[in-house]
Amino acid sequence: MTMRKIVEGVHWCGVVDWDRRMFDALVPLPDGTSYNAYLVQGSEQTALLDGVDDSKTGLLLETLRDVPKIDYIISHHAEQDHSGALPALMQRYPEARLLASVPGRKFLLDLLELPEDRVVAVKDGETLALGGKTLRFLSTPWVHWPETMSTFLEEDGILFSCDFFGSHLATSELYAKEGARVYRAAKLYYAQIMLPYAKQVAKNIEKVAALDIRCIAPSHGPLYDKPSIVMDAWREWTSAPPQNLAVVAYVSMHGSTRRMAEHLVNALIARGVSVRQFDLTSTDLGELAMTLVDASTILLGTPAMLNGVHPLAANAAFVINALHPKAKFAGLFGSYGWGAKPLENPAALFPGLALEFLPPVLSRGLPRAAEFTALDQLAAAVAAKHAAPAD
């Protein structure tokens, strides 16, 4: 790769991974990703901020071929897509010291083979003077691991935010200039990775908002030379109340639950509720997660199976629980053959969420007039809940 100048003495030197399509063996990457590393050269010393995924170590070392000395390597986050190249970097630059947060130091030593005496912990607010370039280290935990930190380059107003304000997006653009595509990638990234930690993320947004930020340089995706674009979006996703939006996610084996889902969706629309419908046999869970950022109500449809809900519905419930969305209401609907008991307790599917559960709508076999009427009543209850003033 080629170094790209951000300001005098500061260069992007990361790797764009155009072809990667899966992260953590779980998260789809429809648009690839990037591993952003940054070189900050002061008049006296040089620092490299973050590494890249181990699979791209060779590309990073080639990019740095004309950099004879690095005094400090800053690790904002120990996960291997950022830290994988660190052992090779420490070998290439034997004089370099590796700086991380106090818990980050332990994470790095646990995850990687590193020379322990060269890995140094830094505290929140501590500064490092490179000569005309001053790095201030900021503790920003739970975006998205407990050890994560950010670095602020005081003279140039650049916030190196690591996963904070990031996006999985492979692009030839250094800065976020692709409008809707960038926004969607940023929201998808937030939904899949940061949504479970929304409260902590909101605190960290306000912490860095007090700085004179002129550029945000994350470790994935493009940079933001207009920081308010991404900061305002993240504020909304973390702190704004949920919208007049219902998620209807269902699985159907022989068509009964599908008929119920279709009727419920139409009933909600007729009552002024925005809806996103997801067939769990083909749904991208990233799309579901992104919708959950804004949804007020979660309606899960499933047939009874093996004395429980369908495994795809159980998996969706597990994901929803883990993401901990802002939704306030939930309901269950579905069909059964000889026993409705597995479908009668929707709260059991969402034990970690503070939801108000609406009465389930269950059908023995094919839904008929009584069940469709009950679905209409469920839609009316959702509409009324959405229209009620917030507490």
C-alpha cells in the first residue's frame, strides 16, 4: 500500500481488505473492511498508531520500508485485527516501545508473543511529546472491549479513535465522501459491534466531544474531516428514543406462521406503524441488528418445534438479547400442532431485556378468523403503545 498524507507529519499507512467477507466467524462484511494504521512523525520522535490484521502484516511492513526508526507503537485495542502485526513490528523496530492502556497491556501479553519489558501501560490523560506533535491518551472503555483507548493529536486536532466511530468499508477514498454508503456502513458497524454497549459509548462520545476535534481517524473505514457527521449519527443511535418502528421476524415451516406474519405486517401498516419484515430462513442478521437500533417493538413469529420454539427463532432471540436494543415492547406469535405451551411465555426468550410483553397470538394449525382478529388487536396495541407519551 501507499502512505497517504493527512496533515504534515501524519500519514495513513494501513491496508484496505477488499475481499474479506466475515469477521469473528460471525459478522458479515458485505463491503470488505480496512485496517487503519497511522504514522505520526514529530521533530524528535516517531509513533505508529495501531497495526493491522496478521494476514496483512507483510503489506504494512512494505509500506513502512522507508521508515528507518519508530520510537513508539500505540495499541488502542488488543483485538487481533489491530494487533496481529505487532510482534513483527516489534522485531522490525527493536528500539520501539509498545504503549497501551493498563488493562490493554495485559490483554496484549495474553494474546500475543511480545517482549514483556517493552510493553508499557499509559494512563488516561497522559501525554507523549514527539516534538511539535503531542499525543494525549484517552481511556474510552467498552468501544467495544474494556481496554480500548483513543489518542488525540493536540496540535492538529486529530482523534485516533480505533473502533470508536469506525465502519467496515473497503474504499479508495481516504475521507468519508460517499454519503449514503458510508452512513449505512457506519450504522451497520455500530449495530453489530457497539449496540450492546450503547450507554458506555454515549459517555465516551461526550468525553471526546469536549476536544477541539478537526478530524476523526478510526481504525476501520474512512476518516471524517467533518467530525460532526459521524458524531451526531452515533449520538442518535446511542441516545435518541426508539422510533415508531416494529420488527417482525419470523420462521415458518409449512406456511401458517408466514400467513400470520404477513397479516400482522399489513395490520401494523394500516395503523400507521413502520415495519421491517424478516424471514429468518434467509435474513442477514446484520440487517436485523441495524433495524433494531431504531425499533420500539420486536414481534417474533415461530412454530412450536421439539417442545420449544424453532431453532432459527431461538437464535434470533439470542442475538437480540446480546445486542440489547432500545426496544420497549415485544410479542410472540405462531402456530402449533398439539401443544402451545412452548409459545406461551415470550419473556423466557428475552431474559436480559426490560421489555413490556404483549399477549401472544397462537394458532392451532392454520390461522383462521379468530387468529386474524387477534393479530389485528396486537397491531392496534402496538400502535397505541407507540403513540403514547414517553415516560
